[in-house]
Amino acid sequence: MNKTQKKWLFLSVGISVAALVMMLLLTFDADTLIALEKCNPWFILLGLLLHVLSIVFWVMRIKLMCWSVGYRVPFVHSFNLVCSNMLVAAVTPSQVGGEAVRVYELYKAGVPTADATVVVLMERVFDGIVLGIGTIIGVCLLDTMFGDLHFPLVYIGVVYLATAFFVGALLLFAVFVKRPRWTKWIVTKCSRVFTLCWDSQRSHRLMASIDKSIDRFYVTIGHFAGRSKLGLVFGLLMTVAFWGSEFIIASVLMMGLGREPMFLISFIIQLLIAMIMMIPLTPGGVGVAEVSVAAFYSLILPASMVGVFVLLWRLIMYYFNVVVGLIASLQIVRREAASAPRQKGQE
């Protein structure tokens, strides 16, 4: 991890810690102590295990999608790939940094860069489809079944904004899938900006390489739409399983604190929060996540429990990711360090 990455990690963790401390100070009272005394640690452990299960679903999504286009990526490599991705995602806005890690690690597993890029982009598309449809259904249910909760309009407004942002990104992706020439034109123009000082021969080689990679990208897209449709089915099923497992965690933590799980309303709230966190505002969504969870769950939990609930939720959903991601990243660093002498010897 270089200095820039460390800086972003410290900034991300610092914002999260500050937000959690502020919430605990604002909500901690005698009732909080009573709730902590009654807290069932087995439910907390179950919440953590559900999060690990979500990671397994993510790993299987990558494996099955790669398999559908003809590549065998080992489970252990895929697991380490997902875990190292979580660290970078935790310190980049909208978690976009994780995509580059996944593409690189798939490349190291023998998947060509263009094909790896398609797999990773399709993961985002599946996330968008599941979260987008789920959010629309969730908002409708809020109006019909939970109108008595009186969700502030500003909350719903932010959710609509986030949904529009993500749906717009999906539509833009669909347009470029249908228009390969537009993709080539934009990529070529952007590349020329960064190669103004290059000689013509070197620049020509780069353009030829980019053109070849884009062609390969669209070939793989075509495979998913044709003979590799099974990969789309598996990818979508694993995406549903991933988000379903993640969203149940909040209800499990509520049971751990001695409250009713309220599965349906909690599931809807988790959908809304996940969509809000897609907006690239802060590194890893820190601050935004804590405030969003506190704001929504304050409508269904006693004020004295909100701070503790947010703390437990973030310990599982964020801090666990950072720790596991650091361990996985160290494994990658060791692998790269070990392979460097061999590469020099081959040269």
C-alpha cells in the first residue's frame, strides 16, 4: 500500500470513527446500558457469518461468470480477489476502486483484460438491476404498508436521486453496448490527450492495442448475450443471494439487541441505504452510511439504541472488510514480490 492509499484509508476510517463517536454521544443513556446488558452475542456472530456468506456468493458470481465465457478461476484466488477488492472499495467514492482490483486479479488468473473488464462491468449491471428494481418496489411498499412511519420527504428525495443516478449509468452503458463506434471514438479521443508528447509510431501502436481490446470487449459482451446466457442467469442469481444475505444482517442485529427483527421494513431500508451509498460522495461511503442508517433506523428503533446499532452494523459491514482486505492485499503483495525475480530472469 503506497502513501496515497494509506492517506485515503486513514481519511476513510477517520470519518467513520468520528461519525460513530458523534452518534454514540448523542444517543447513549441509561437505556443503552440496559440494552447492552441484554445483548445476545450469538446474534452478532450470526450477522458476521451472514456477511461472510455474502462474500462467498460474490466469489461464486465471479467464478460462474468467468466459467460461462470459458475461464476457470480457482475459488481461493477468487476469494482473495473479492477480499482485496473490499479494501480498495472502502476508500474510494462509490466503491469504484474495487473494479480495477478485480480486473487485475482476474487477469493474473488467466482471464484477458477485455474479458475481465466485461465480467466486472456486468457485476455492476446486475447490482444496478437488483437494487433498482428492489428500490422501486420498496418505495411503493412504504406508501402502501408503512405510511404510518412518516418517512421524511428529504430521505425519499435522496433515494430517488440515487436511483436516477444509477439507472442513468445503466442506460448509458446500454447505449455504448449498442454503439461500439461511439466507445472507440471516445476512448481514442481520451487516449490522444494523454499521448500528445509521444512519437507517432508509439502512439499508433497504443491505438492499435486499444482498438483490439475494445473489439475483444464487445466479443465477450456478445457471448453473454448468446452462448453464455447461463453466465447471466448465474450472475443474477448470485447477485440476488448476495444482497439478500447482506440485508438480513440488520434484522439479525436488531434481534441481538432484544428488538423485533421487522424483516420487511428493515429490508426496504437497507435497499434505500445501499442505493444512497452508490452516489460517489465520500471514500467508501463513510459518513454517508452512518448518517443514513441512523436516520432511517431512528424511525423504528428507540433513540437510545440507534448509536449502538449503527456501531455494530458498521463493524460488520465496513471495519471487517478493511481488516480482511488488508490481509488479502498482503497476500497479493507477497505474490507479486515473489514473482518479480522470476520475471527479471526471463527477461
